[in-house]
Amino acid sequence: MRLFLAFDQLWNDAVRFLLLFLAAELMGFAQHSAPASAAMSRGAGKAHLAMGRQLGAEGKWKEAESELRAYELANPDSTEAVVLHGEALMKISQPFDAAIDLRRFLEAHPDAVRVHELYAVIAAGPLHDPNLTIDELNTVVRLAPRDFQAWESLGEAYLDEVKTDEAIRAYQHANALRPKDAAVAASLANAYARGGDEEKAVAEFKRARALAANPNEPVAAMATVDFLQGQFLVEHGSSAEAVTVLTKAIAFNPRSTDAYYWRARAYEKLNDHGRAVADALKALEVSPGSKEAALFLIAQYRKAGDMEKAQKYADLAQKITDAEQAQQTLGHQLRDTLDKAEPLLRQGKYAEAIPLYESIVQHLPTFYEAYFDLGTCYAQTGREGDAEAALRKYLSFQPVSADGYAALGLVLAEQKKNEEAITELSQAIQIDPTLVEARKALANEYLQRGDPKAAVGVLLSARNVPDAEAETMLAIALEKTGDFPSALVAVNRALAIDPASAQVQQLKQELLSESAGARQH
Amino acid sequence: MRSFKRIYLNEPGIARNWLASGFPLLRAAVVAVGLLLAAVTTRCQEKGTGRPQFLNVTRSAGITFVHTKGKPGAPMILAEMAPGVCVADFDGDGWPDFYIVNGGDLGVRGSHDRNALYHNNGDGTFTDVTTKAGVPGKSYGLGCVWGDYDNDGHPDLYVSQYGEDILYHNNGDGTFSDVTVKAGVGATELGTLFHSGATFFDYDRDGLLDLYVGGYVAFGPDSPQSCVIYGITTSCAPSAYNGSANALYHNNGNGTFTNVTKESGLFTSNGKNLSVGAADYDNDGWPDLFVANDGQSANLYHNEHNGSFKDIGLLAGMAVGGQGATMAGMCISLGDYDNDGSLDLYISDWQGSSDHLWKNDGKGGFDEVSRETGITRATLDHLSFGGGFFDYDNDGLLDLFIANGHVFPGIERSFPKIHYKQTNTLLHNEGKAGFIDMSSLQGKDWQVPNSGRGAAFADFGNGGNLDILVGNGGAAPSLWRNQGGSGNHFINIKLVGTRSNRDAIGARVRIELGGVSLIQEVEGGGSYLSQSDLRVHFGLGAEREVPAVQVSWPSGAHQEFHNLAADEFYLIEEGRYEVTLQSFAGRANKNGAESPLGRVPALKKVPR
């Protein structure tokens, strides 16, 4: 009993180390899915897939994401699973979580084309990382050289980066795969134009238009041709023709900010300033953040001598610019903060890390990993209540995280909320039966509750991992149930693992004397 | 995995639906946004005899300086930005000298390779007098500017560095003293370390030169040192960093300056200034400030005449390019390329983005005319750094020179057609026909690529033709001597302020020529981290006489001179009615007497 109490005190210290272990697991590339998948049947996985699809079809993406996450956890090597889950994360505005997920998957499965495709989409979109976009698309076309859409997207990505030679080559590949695709022909023409080859641009636009005129081509194809050619015509002095084709593009898509903008430019060149301004205003109406429309209006009003209106749109353009700048600055700040926070956590400087992680979660409220790290820091600095809140928040994003439940269980145990601790720790080992530390913690809670039988049950399931501490706890629990022989077997196993442990040796002596005493009785 | 988080945290934003099949159309729309390019027919024609206009005379001139970028094989942004070059006649002998900054090993050996001050010997050669002058620099050098801040007749030298900048006071005897601390112009008080372009200008017109110093990215030992871009490990883009604070210093007139950045309305804590230039763009008599930023809007700070400035870049139409894309603005040059009496603006940009030429509309704004004037096509395939407007053939129209070079070492591995070292660009102003690219006609020396950075113009030989000095990253500079031969005439004017600042920075010179007005303004800074000779040089074409020369001084005084003969170097002193000739040590003047060696007598600042 004395040894148990002493062990209990030691265990309290061990709880703190366990939290760190769990944090390290999470930081150090732990695969959430790998251990969990073992706990979930294929049947359950498919049910999650079906439910996820259905919820997605209904537009209930938060619920869908939860289901698809479970499906992914059950199928950690499934491309379909990670892609569907990634798409769901995008739908609920968690792009960087999707990016992490995809990235992890690609580390193990570098040839997963569809995953590279989705990763490229995220890189081009929310991540605003053109280099990554190009890298990923290049990987896709390397793995799937006949992927038309990848070649087309690669062309667009290169054009965004003003790498016109490379864009032309990519579009040419796409064109070779679908020589009758009007949209890609128009894109190729646009790339020629950007690269300064007017002659080829004109020829290719002509071909694109002819292709788009085919009744079998979708209407969108002609709209694409109209739009891209419209820009070309504006910049090459054919403003009247540009107005005609851009009007058609607008007719197809009345919410095309860019089509209005370019038509405004065409009207300007035709000295029809009234229509130019009207179109630019329309562009802004459709897209209030359209900086080019705002800039265009500044110039128009300035030339007309209407400085008040010019200033109005200058203020708008400044607001848009400030927002862009703030985003970029925030991104840098958060990155810097994260760069500082992680080493502090690793070095055990929890108090210093806390304000940094608090800042991260404030600005990135869906960055769930930060909640786990914050919870760890709070726990290590004696702020168990805050730790509990942070870990619960983490689990709200990651409801199938064994590590999360284990950490929360430990924190609850620290707060002497034994029943709650037992619930959370039980959940942890249900999701991941191999979590030995969680088992030990749970066993400890059962012992605290005076339920050694339950503690035995928990610890017996961890037998496949040689762990002196677990064997010692098992011995104690068995001793409590009166099963001295089994307790002795357990303590001998503990000694086999850690023969130098004086405490275990003492426990053995105690067991031997208690066992002898029991026999006498 | 952690490194990936750093990438996406650039733009934590709300997800957009990119997953629909409308992806191509959406992307086409996005492609249209922010792109500047339009194809123009390249108008290139053979001119003259085909003899190159410029010859590289660096070696024969005795220039042995070699710029040290940093540790080989360790690409980083600091190592890709320098050097600047700046021209001034520091000893008053009439021959323009120059200063070039050096980098260092960026901490490996803990050493700094010294900058260099080259004295122009007047015979086509230069002598390194750095040690004697005492201007070695102290840290990794970025750029430099000259300005006689105390109006004692000797141009002083300001060096922008990584770390504290330096102000060297010209002692008038061939030596300089570091007066940075006393003057209070180290420019680190707001935390900025990575300094960039600077300029002296008299923003409050009190006759004393004030100083603006730009701040670039917040780069330090804890910052990303290199990045993987397009699959290669290279220097990071400026978007990988936050910006820094700038600084405006008011000259107190007693050898000290006061940092008035915040009061002036110029302050930004997060700027990425590269080039700065000051000039009176709206002809209201007060110098305005142009600042080109890297990946941010450019600034046009309008001088409000009361010690403050207002950024009207967006309103004026020059803050961003074409459809709102920010520029990698390395060079600022102000010049009246179309001779309509208003200063136009040139800002260089990234490869593939083309450079930008804005025509001053005379109403306080600018209209971009890059495409129409041939600038877009001519600069599409280069990454442009320093240079600007200058009339290299004295035909009365300002031409353009741009020093080029990439900033990602190894870029060829990802894009074989893009080169780290590049050739420079020379564009001839054809008037209404725009600019045509004369680069390929400049001979084989010109076709040797380099890492062009700072550039300055000066008539080093005082022969009536403007030469070009280029600072090359990690290499020797290039001194391009203008061989002349156009048959055109010129006039070169050195202005000396008495009520205005001594260097006459901010003075406007206007000449009438065949019914056309040509204007030039004495400008500090400009180009990229560099400064050209402050003397104003006009090409006169076939005219052998200038009927009228009008000088508008920063003090508000106006003077007019008549019937000045062409092909002369004049000196106009504020308030004096007669025009004299500049004197060049070792060269006889018109009267047959050899000009005395020595300095222009020290002039006292006339109190207002």
C-alpha cells in the first residue's frame, strides 16, 4: 500500500511527461489515422462514406466532414478517402488542415495523382502559393501525362507567374490531348499573346473560334474564347470588335467581373467614357474587391476632373490594398509566431510558449493542432482548467483523436475529476488500443476509484508491449484483487524488463510476504 | 510537415470553391487579373554605322574593385540586392568621381569587404583612394548617395548598409569623417536593419538638404535564409518577410538631423522600399517623393508644403501596374521623355512583368504608356534593376538604360530560358515612335551578361557624352564609356546654390530649343541604390546655341540666361548674373590658361 502511494506520487509526475509525449507525438508527425483504423471495421468505414456523401449532397458540410474524417481514419491508405475528406475540409473553410492531411498522405504515397491534384488546387487557391501549385501540377503531369486538365491548369499556373514559354508548352500538351477543345485553344492563343507572338495568337484565336462554333461544343467554350480574345483585341487596338465579343462573354456570364473590366477598357479606347465608367462600376458591383476596376475608375474620374470621385475610388483601392497587405502580414506574423512557439514547447518553456499559441488560435481559430499544444502548455504550468478547455476545443475538431482523449483524460485526472478522466481515457484506448500510456493512466484512475479489477482488465490488454511500469501497475492491481500469484508473475515480468528497479524489487518482497501471510490464513 | 505550414500561413484565408468543373474558366479570369503584358511589335532598326555606342573601359580605367556578394553557394536575399554606385566630384577638381559599396561574407569570417572611392584622374583613369579618404564602410553595403548637407562646398557621402548606415562628412582635404552618431542618421532607431535607397532633398525648402532612407525587408538570422522556389534552393522572395520602417530626417542646420518620419506622414512600419527619388512632379515648386516598393504599392508622397506629405500614389495612377498588380520596383527615374514640360516616371519591374513608363498628364496624375511606347516588349525578358533616363546621343530626347540581372541563383535549372546573369538594355527614344531596343547593336562587350544592379550616369570624361557606370553583384563594376559620334551638340550645367542648398538639388532647368522646352531637375537618389552626376546635361541635337536657359531654384528664385553656346560646361551660381565655365583640373579653359587645381571656394550658407 505504501509502495502504491509512492508509485501514485511518481505517477503524478509521469502524467506531466505523458502529456509531453503525446504533444511530441502530435508534433512529430504522428499519424492520427494509423492506430485508429485498426479500431474501426470496414463496415463502419463504408457507413461513414455513405453518410458523408449524403450530408455533402445536402450541403451539410460540417457534418459531412466529420463522417468523411472517420472514413479516412478507417482507410488511411485510401486516396479516395483523403481526397473526399480534403474536399470537405475545404468546404468548411479549413484549407490548411486539408493541406496538412494531403501532405501527410503524399509523404507515404508520393504517386497519388488525385491527391497531388487536390493539393495543387489548394495551393493555387487558399494557400496562394504559385510555386507549390506549379510543382504539384508538374508532378501530376509526370505521373499522368495524359491528364488534360492538369496540363491546362499547369498552363494557367505558368501564365499567372508570367512564365509564358512554359505556359505555351503546357497548353500545347493539353491541346495535343484534346485538339478540338476550344477553351484550351483560346488559352493557348492567350499565352502566345502574353509572350508577344501576335501572329500565332491571332491564328490560334481563329482556330479556337472555329472550334467553339461547333454545335457540339458547350456554350461555355465560346464564352471562354470571347473573353480571352476580347482582352487580346483591347490590347491590340481592335476596341470595337473587343466590345462585341466581350458583350457576348458577359451575356454568358453576367457576373464576370473581368469581362466588364475589359469591356470598360475597350470603351475607354473608343472614347466612350460613359460606358467605360458604367462597366467599371458594374465590375465593382459584382466584385466589390476588384482593385483593377477601382484603379480604372480613379483614372477615369481624374481625367474628367472629378477629383472627389477619383479620391473615393482611391480610398477604396487603398482599402483593398490594405486588406491584402494585412493578410500577408498576418500570415508572416503567424508563421513567425509558430516558428517561435514550437521550439519553446520542445524545450519545455511552456510559460513562454503560451502567449504565442494563444495568439495563433486567436487568429487561426480552426488550427486545431495549436489547441493541443496550448493544452499541453497549460497543463505543464498548472493551469489544468485552461488545459481542459483547450483540449476539448481540439477534440471538437478532431473527435477521433486518441491522443486528444488521452491528454484530456490526464488533465481531468490532475483535477481529480476521476469519473470524467476514466471516460476520456477509455475513449482514447477504444480508438487506439495500443496507447499504453493511456492504459496506464486509466488503470491508475480505476485504482484511485478502488476498482482494481477494472484496472487489471485495462492493463492486461497492454501486454503485447513490454513496459515495466505497466507490469508493476498490473501487479499492484492484481494484488488488490487478492490474486497474489498473478501479481507475482507480473512483478517478475517487470523485473525482467527493469531488473535494477529497487521499487519493483521492494514490491516483489511485499507481495511475497503478503502472499505468505495469505497462505498462512 | 512543419515546413509546409509555413507556406500556407502566408495567406490564411477562407477557402474558395476551386473544385468545380468551372476551374478552367475561373483560372482564365484569374490569369487576366494582375497581368500587365501585351504584345507589341518589336521595332528594332539598324542605326548609324553599327558602331557600338558604349565600350567597356573598366579595366583600362584602372578600376579593380570586385563586389563581394557573400558566401558562395549560400543564396540569400541580402546577397542579391547590391551594389549601388554614386557619382560626385568629391574633391572639386571638376572631374566626377564615384563610390561603390561592397558586401561581405555575411558573417562567416565576420569580415566586411571595404567599399571603394575612386578618384577620377581626368585622363580616363581612376585611382582607388578609399583608405586615404577613410570611407571603407562598416557593414554589408547596399547603396550610396552624395549631398552637401552642411553647404560647405564639399559633397558628403551617405552609405546605406545592412545595420547602421553611415554619414561621412567631407573634410575638404581628401578625407572624410564618420559623423553618423553626431548627425543621428544611422536609421536603425525604428528597428530597421536592411536599408535600401536613399536620397537627399530639401523638402521644406529651407536651404538645407534633408534625407530620406528606405527600409527593405525584415531579414535577420532568424528569418528564412533560403527558399525552394520552382524546385531550386535559392534566395527567398520578399514576400517571405515582413517589411521595415523608413526614415525621414530633417536637417537642423547644425550638423544634426531629426527623425521626423512620423510627423511628416511618411512613416510606414512595414515597407519594402527599394528605390527612392525626389522631384517636383506637379510643378508646384515643392519636391515630392517617389518610393518604389518590392511587391507592394509604390508611393507618391505629395509635398503638402507644411512639412508633411500625403501618399497619393493610387490617386495619381502610379502605385501599381496595369490591372492592379504590384511591382518589384527596383528603379525610379524621373525625366521628361516627351518634352512636354512635366516629369514622367519610369519604374523597373520583374522579369515577365515588364517595366513601366508613366506619362505625366500635367494634372497631377500619370497614365501608363508602357505598351504604346515599346517599353513592355523591350523589357519583358529581363529582370530590371537600376538605370533610368539619360540622353546618350544628345538628340534632345531622353533615352533609357536599365541594368539587368536575376535574383535567384540557379534559375536556369528550372527555366532554361531565364538566366541569372543578364545583359543590359539600352532603349533609344524615337519620339512619337516610342522607344526601340538598341541593346543588340552595342557590340560584343555589351552581350556579356552580368548581375546588373545599381547604375549611374555621368560625363566622366567631360567630353559632352554621358557614360554609364553599373554596379554588378559579385563582380567588377562596368564603366561604359560613351563613344559619342552622333554629331549632336550638348550643354552641361553645374548649379551652385547660395540661398538654396549648395548642390541645388531640386532646382529645375528649362531650355527652349526650336520651339520645344526641355526640362531637367537636379535630383539626388533615383536609379537603384545609386545616384548620378548632379550636373544637368541636355542634348541639343543640331542646335549650336541655346537661346534661353531658365533656372528655378528651390529657394524660389528664378534666373534666366540667354544665348549660351552649345558644347560647353557651364557653372551657374544662384544669384549671380553671369554664367561661368566649369573648370577641370589639368585641362586648359577657353582662355588658354590651365585651370587651377583646387577646390571651389567654400561658400557660406546665406541665412534666410
